[in-house]
Amino acid sequence: MQPQMDSARIVPDDWLNPLPIAHCFASTNPIEVDLGCGKGRFLIERARTHPDVNFIGIDRMLRRIRKIDNRARRLGLKNIRLLRVEGYYATAYLMPPDAIRAYYIFFPDPWPKTAHHKHRLFNPRFLDALHRTLQLEGLVHAATDHAEYFTEICAVLRADSRFEEIEPFQPTPDERTDFELWYEGKTPIGRISLRKRAP
């Protein structure tokens, strides 16, 4: 079904299928996703310096989404769209197949208590969702300050033969997230990047 369009948003007729995200932008530029965009420091700077890329920012907190939206409007950024939703759900159910060029997943909730580890984002089901929605040779960039969780993230990613490890993504100084700035000099930041392999 075709989406219904108005001046502010796109409303799909069929809620059982992924969102028609390509129709959310005025251009056909590649689409990249900041999953868990937080206060938007990385997203805003990346969109500002890469006008030839369309960005989707995803976060659960409405307060953060509203602040990013206000700032993007003030800066006149036309290549940002925002979703207030949980990250796994967005990736598994809302992103279309073979549609995303890159995912940026910086400082996901580590759920440090052992009883809460089941809530962690990185697991085989999440990798299935990433693989389904990424374009061929699409990229996954992850970073965390939590050493134990970083070890787990690396183990899960490296065990999946559908991806190949590449040089870790390094943000510019202005792209560093608020979390990274907070932990700078206090604890090492673990980074890992992977590319979707050809079938």
C-alpha cells in the first residue's frame, strides 16, 4: 500500500510492514541510522557535515527526540528524520530489507546486573535484523565504555560469518557523543566495526 502523505510526516496505510523510509526524505541519498541517538551530538554533527546522506535518529526518550528535532530545525538540516521507539524493535520491524547503508550504535545500555543481561541489545536475533536491513557491504559501527559488555559485543559480532570485521570507526572530535565526552580519560572506549559480506 502507498503511504498517506501530509506536510509533516508520512503515515503508512499498512502497519504490518516496515516503514517506507525512502519516502521520508526529499532525496534518494543513502540512509544511515543512529540507533540510540541520545542527545543527538553525533547525529547532528554527522548530518551537518554529510549533507549527501540521509540520517534516521532512533531513541526511546521523547525529551531527547524533541531536543534533537528543535536543533535540527534551527540548523536547517533537511536530512534528519527521527523515531521515538526501542532500538531492537525499530531494526527488526520498522526498517525495510536492504535499505540501510550504516548503523551507528554508540554506548548502548550495558544492563550491568547479571539478571538483566537478557535485555542487552547485541544478540543473534539483533544481528539477524541488522543483516536483513543492511545493504550489501553495509556497515555496523559500535562503541561502549563498558569493558565486559564490549567483550560480549565483539564475541557476538565476530561469531557471525555474515559479517567481516574492518577498521573501527573513529568519530571526529565534534562527533563524539555526550557519553564519550563524559567517560573521556576515565575509562577506555571499545570500538568495533563490521561489513555485511556478499552472500
